[in-house]
Amino acid sequence: NEFRLYYQPKRSMKSGQITGVEALLRWQHPELGMILPMQFIPVAEENGLIVPIGRWVLRTACQQSVEWQKSGLPPLNMAINLSARQFIDESLLDDIKQALQDTGMSPELLEVEITETMVMRDVETTVDILKELKSMGVRVAIDDFGTGYSSLSTLKQFPVDSIKIDSSFVQDLTRSIEDRGLTEAIIAVGRNLSLNVIAEGVETSEQYEYLKEQACDEFQGFYGNAALPADELSQLIASLADKSTEPGE
């Protein structure tokens, strides 16, 4: 009972409104304090514990979404990350169906994030799994987009809703011509395929303004908000209803 979920808001580039959240796992260790995912997820992935952990994340995030709505907050898109091992686990689809059924969460509010590298390992199997998810009403996003090796012809086979620009490109956006070119190309790909484009790791007003000029749809990062516990996020959303939602303020 030491795992905790934090939630990082996604914001609209145009309005600054919070459009959804991404559930992020933390380990609150009684002696070591807060342990971040990169310190324990690789071990959990290696020994298989990532599957039951992922099942807990899924159910907890769905339950939180329902509780927020019951408390009067507007429906928010809830994104969860699937690891490579989870994605190929034979119980994945049943686990998602069960979590939605048990919590009463609307499937349209759930979005699963998978990395570009994962989807390219076995394109045929990936397409089958994604089609099943879409038939359930669940949204799909490709995370860390631009770091893998998918071609446009392959990408258009995948029934996905969003692509997320990897934070490594956003980090040097205002200094690197190459990163600007890649970012603009990813936004153009998303626009041409009618996909929602989300920029990760936006930390400065310069990055935000540049992405806004390029017609990126949404962003997340410290410039909007850091990841917050559920109660703090609900307070933030309530406070934004009473004042300007311009990010960075």
C-alpha cells in the first residue's frame, strides 16, 4: 500500500483550460521517501510485477475519475501508460473491461498511452490490440513520438487518437534548428492524419509560444502544472473555474 498516483494536467494550447490528466505512478517508501518510476519500473518490468502494478494503476485511475465527477468536477480525459510487458499480456483487454465495468467510468474518458517503439515491435499484433481497444470506446495515444522508427505508411495503419511529441525535442526547441524541424514535422503529420498532437515537457514561455504558433493542440509540463496528488488537482481545477486559465500564471 505504498504506491501513489499523481496526476499531471494536459492543457489546451488555445484556451489554457485543463483538458485531461495523465496518471503517474510514485512509490512513497516509509524510509527512502518518494521514489520515482525510473528507479523501480525497470525492475518491475523485468520480473513481471509490472502487470499487477499496472492493473492497480488502471483501476485506481478509473476510480479517481469517477470520484472527481461525483464531486462536481467536469469529466476529464484520464491517460494511463502501458508498459511493453503489459501491452502484450493476454489479460490486458479483460483487465481494462473489468476496471471500466467495476468503477463505472465512461470508456471515452480513458486513454492508454503506448510508446512508438512498442507499437513497432509487432505491427500486426499491435493493430489487432488497438482495434479491440477502439471497439471498447477507449482512446489511444502514441507516447514519445519521434524517437522510434515508424513510417507514415505504418502509422496510418494504427487506429490512434493522439501523438505526443517527446520532451527531448521540446527541451531544445528554441535553440536547436533540428529539434524545431522535427517538432514542426510531427505537428504536420498529426494534422494531416487528423490526430490530436500533445507536446510533453513544456517548461518555458518560449517553448509554449513557439508550439502555439505551430498549432500544436495540447501540452503538459511544468509550464502548465507539475504532477499533483488527486486532492490538490481537484483544488486546482476548482480554482481555475474562478479565474484566468492562462498557463504560466
